[in-house]
Amino acid sequence: MSAEESAGTVAATVPDEAEQIVARAGYRPELRRSLRFFSMFAIAFSIISITTGIFLNYGFGLTYWGPASIWTWPIVGVGNMMIALVVAELGTRIPLAGYAYQWSSRLVNPTYGWFVGFAGLLYMSVGGGAIMLGVASPLLLSEFNVTKPSARLVLAVALILMVLPVIINIISIQVAARVNNVAVFTEIIGTVVFGVLLLVLWGVKAKPSPYGANILFNTTSVLHNPTIYAFALAGLLGAFTLVGFELAADMSEDAVNPVRSVPRGVLWAVAGSAVLGMIALIGFTVAIPDLKAVESSSLPLLTIAGYWLPSWLVKVFVAFVIFSMFAILVVGAGAQARLAYSLSRDNMLPFSGWLRRVNLRTQTPIVALLVFAVVDIAVTWYGYLQASAFATLVGATAIIPYIIYFLITAGYAYKRRTLDSIPGAFSLGRWAWPVIIFVLLYSALIIVVLSVPGPFHAADKVVGYGAGVAAVWYLAVLVWRLRRGTAGVKPVEDLID
């Protein structure tokens, strides 16, 4: 087997190769290339956000399969690492802003790409506001001892938390990158350090604990469902969390040497998140002081931490959680604007002429940032008016990435041989087809698990409504633009030098 055929092959690249690809794609470079490897890794790592994911979803796993639910995490970690391999190869060979839309449009056709791209916009619009309104805002107020805030105060703080990331991205992508770089360390401290601290306190018996290490395999749960059903839903602890890493590829045109930094950033972020998250889960789980009390808590990690740690240290833990959630919005706002910018420069969106404008001084798509900030705030307002909106929107945020993963992998399979003709710093080589088949089956399974059970039917409707909006715009306007040749992209063959 040659080096070129082996997984993870590293190939030589010329300094301006990324700009050459942008030019062959039919675009002129407009975004400032300033993000290096660590920033690309930080984007993928902070959007995964094991701190946020575990904090929000740990109770979900307990509900369905008890403390033993943490062992579904490494299973999902392996599955999502396979998806990351596909993203890494697509990201190194088609390093364009708009990631999934660009990949799908060029590998299949612009119609296919439109629906995948719209799914990406929907994904970035529905979850952030729900998290700010339902969790981050109340937690931030609790840090200032406001324990029973009014609904309007919670909404006001949530809106402030949503506007700040937009302002940061408008200033420059470099400022946003600094926030994400810091988030790498807060993620590690907010999960691993606190998890290990609790593990140590439990080990030295700093306080009485009725459980030994066997609690890690305890399946006592709140709901009593058939084992396979309970195990599948418990696996959503990881499935909800270990996603979003592909947004690093969305920032490809802001990256220095993206053919190298994108695949490395994505793979290191997923692997690191899987390992560090498992360490934290073990620490939090062995430290459970009272299983019934923790399972009945709306925020079980705070119940666990509150038993072992002084109140001031619990506040520090909460501060790290809030910052991790905030960092998600910083990444999300930038990636959402790049996807809208990418769609608009191909005339795929309404008001594309405005949305594709890039500020000459900051080299950021300010109009797209502002317009989709309004969209995100509207979704948050919907959450404010609907009591069940948090679960609905977060559930939609979980299923949409796997729909995108399935669709881009199908396109990848369709043009696999053509992709081999485009230079890149990462290649699956002979492992490509086994990975493709696994990812298609695995992502289809996750989609079923995230859509069929009753708790997710409301989220299914959000996805359905989104698909309906995409279909209406396509049939009313976009199909005619594509037929006239005033919208869309050239096939992937045009990227071959």
C-alpha cells in the first residue's frame, strides 16, 4: 500500500492552493485568511462543547438508562469519528465557505445542494436561542443571586447574550477566534477538571457516599422501557453533544492553509471531545450522592457538584458552563453568516445581492450577520411564547446535523473517484468505502432514533416545516434561476487543476 492510499495521507501543498481553489470555483477571495490550525481546532471543539452538551443532556441519559448510560458515549464517539473522517476529506478537497451546501451542490447538483444548505441554516437558527433562553440566561442571573427572575428579565438577558456574539463577529473574525481559543481551556476546566476533582473527592471519601464504582454500571432509571429502546435513547447523550464539528469547514475561506488545518482541526476536536467527555462523565457519575435525588433534578450536575463542593466553587463551575454556551453562539453566528454568504454569492437566497456583501475594512459578511441575527432572535421570541419550545428546538438541533451528514456522505459516495483528482492534505484511501457505508448506516440509524420516539415528534415538525419553506422558495423562484443559469455552482470537476 502506497503512502497516498493510506488513511490520513499527508500531501504537499503550495502556499496559494486554497486561493487557487476559490478561483477555480468561480469566486474572488473576499474573506480575510487569518485563522490557523489552533483556531480551526478551537472552532470545532467549542461548537461541540462537551461542557454544554453534558450539562444539558446528562439527565436525559439518567432518565432512560440510569448511570450506565455514560457507556453509550464512547460508542457514539466512534460513530461520529467516522463522520468526521468524511468531513475531513471533503473539507481538504473543497475548502469553501458554505461547507455542506458547496459539497452537495458540486458533488450532486445545485438543487440537492440547496436543500442541504437550507438544512444547515435551519440547524444554526433553532438551537442557540433555546439554550440562551432556557439555560444560559437563568444560570447567569443565578450567579448574581437572582433565583426567581421574571420571564421578561430572562428574555432580556438571553437577547443580550445573543447580540454580543454578532457584535464580536462584526468587529473581526480574529476577535471571534480569540473567544473560541479561550473556550478550549474553559471547556477542559469546566468538564474534565471538575469531573476529576469530584472523582478525587469521592475517592478520598471527603463526604459520605453510598455508592462504589459499581454505580457506573447501574441501570436504575426514571422511566422503565424495553432495554433496546432505553439504550438507544440513552445514546443520545453523546449524539446530542458530539456534533457541529463540521462548522470548522464552513470557515475555510477565513483559514490559513485550510487544506491542512480543516481536517486536522476537525479530527482532533472530535477525538479530544470524545476522550475528555468520557473522563468527565466517569467523574460526575461516581460522585452521585443520591441517585433518586439526582435523577429527579432538572440540572443533575449542579446537584452533584453542590453536594461535594462549596457554593463559591459551584458558582465557578456554572461560570465555565455559561461561557461555553456563549462560545457556541460566537462560532454559530460566524458560521451561519458564512453559509448565508456562500448561498447568496450563488444567488440561492432572497436578497442575495445584499447578503453576499462583505465589508472591505473588516472583510466580514456584516449584512448576513445582521439579517440572521434577526432570524435567531425571532426564533428565541418564539421560545419565549411557547412553554415547550426549548425541548422542541433542541431536539431539532440534534436531528438536523445527522440529516446533513447522511446527505453529504451520499454525495461523497456519488463522486468519490472525482474527488481523488483534487489535491488535499488528507485522504482515506482504500478505507473510503468502508467508512462511507458505515456512516450512511450509522447516520440513518441515529435519524430514526431521533425522529420515531414520541418525545421527538414536535422536533420532527420543526424539521418538516423547514423543509416546506425550502421547497416553497425552490418551486416559486429558485428553480427558474437555476434553469436560466443565474444561480447555482459548477460541478466538482471544475475544481480539478
